Amino acid sequence: MVTIGIYAIRSPSGKFYIGSSVHVERRRRQHFNMLRAGKHHCLPLQHAFNKYGENSLTFDVLEVCTRDALLDKEQAFMNALGRAGMYNVCPQAGNGSSAFVTPEGRRRQAEAIRGRKHSAEAKSRMSVAKQGVLHSAAAKAKISAANSGRTWKEDDRARRAESLWSYSRSDNESGFRGVSRHRDKWSAKIQRNGKRVFLGLFDTPEAANAAILAHKDLTKTR
């Protein structure tokens, strides 16, 4: 017999993990398999499992209901407990592990994420976290396979070329791409067919950049 309903995992501390499922018995096995492996998506619950042990946690069905009522019923239990009484990281029903989210939960997640903007502080943390990250050989193979045979529309190609011409490294003293100091002068260089081409030395970085832009316009007319 398959149970559709709301369930709770409770620890000796009195705190609960609240969830809902169209197959509660299977969901229970999934939870405890992940807890035993130390890979549960809810870290507070994983910490409780590690601290108290599997036999100290109880799994109870709180209410049996229809599939359509799952999220509303789950949310009602979560609201009644409050954040202080739950292990759930997110206080909204349907926002747990993506492997467990129902189609309705996914729809709600998409609506919540749509239009969301990261703060400057969040962007900075993400940037720092990604520094030094290296792709595995398997990941590189997947990226290569995804990009193979990819074609660019003419307007996309133009925008991409424009961004490459205007881009300059943050440690570039001149502030212009392809322009660098050479003693008391400024050197202008470009990339052509994978090779670096020297355009000359100039008195100012602006003059060197103007030479690069002039070369760019010249190549466009050819």
C-alpha cells in the first residue's frame, strides 16, 4: 500500500523535518539512505543524525491526503512549527531537494526564482568561490561536446567581436585592450589569426588605442 501524505522526522532535541510525498514509504528509505551516506540535502538534519544516531530519529506520518493537497498541507504544518521548531532550511513547502520536488513544487520554485537579482555582496561571494575552480576532464568533454557544431548569428558574432575589442584586463595599466607600457612609450598590439601583431609605439595610451581602433575599422572595410 502506498501512502500519500505529510511526514515528519523528529530528533531527541524535539525539532522536526517536515516533508510531503506521493509515496511516503519510498521517501522514508530515500531520506535514511542519504543520511547513512552522509549526503542528505538538509545539513541540520544530517548533523542531528550524526549526533543522535539513526535509532534516535523517528519517522511519522502526520496526515494522509490527496496529491493535490500535499503542498498546502505541508505548508500548514511548517507554519505551525515555525523556523525554531524545524530542521528544514527553507520555510516554504516544495523547496527542498530537487529530486523530491513535485511538478507543482518546481513550478513554484520557477516563479520564485524568476526575476530574482543577486546583491553586489552575493555576486562578490560567488566570484571568490569560483576562483581557482578547475573543470574535470569529464566536464571539459561535456562542454566541448555541447559547443561542437555551434553556429553564431551575424549580430551575435558582431556583439562578441565588439566585446573582445573593448575588453581590458583589470591589471592593465593603460585601461585599453592590447595597449601596454614599453619604457616611456605605449605599445599597441592586436590578435590576428591567432598571432599577435605589433602596430607600433605611441606617446599616450589613447594614441595607441586609436591605432588599434583604426586597424579594426580598416579590417571591417576589407
